[in-house]
Amino acid sequence: MYSLKPSPYQVMQNLAQRHRKIRRRLKLSQEEMAERSGVSLGSLKRFENSGKISLESLLKLIHLLGRLEDFDHVLSESENSDDIKKLFSK
């Protein structure tokens, strides 16, 4: 399937890359980030390598970076919900 929009896999990979870049810019090791956020080191490593992480752990990491408000727009009510309804109608 071809699409101009990113796939869930691509979004996961992009989030992981951006997170790693921010963490490194702040000069935080994975160990320090895991300890300070309350996310296991294994989860953090898996996230940065594969993009896979639980929502709770992702939110903890984002909170530590002071970017939790970035999620305010996720799943917010669309101005034109008719477009969404069309996706689910036959």
C-alpha cells in the first residue's frame, strides 16, 4: 500500500530518533535517563533501537524532557469530523 502519510512504523522510528537526539544533546546517558524517568533501561534501549515502547513509558520519558504538552493535540477533536466518518462508512 502506498501513501504520502507516514506509516505507524515510520512514526515510531522518527520518535525514537528524535528522542535519542534530544537525550544526547542534553548529555544524558541512557542509564541516567532511565533512572530519572522511572523507565527501565531495557525499555529505553528497545525504544531508541526499534521505536517500540509502552505509552506509559513514553510519557514518562517525554515528561522528563519537559515536552509532555506536545501530546495535547494527539487525538484532539477534529474540526471536520465528517472526514473521519467517511473512513468508517461503507
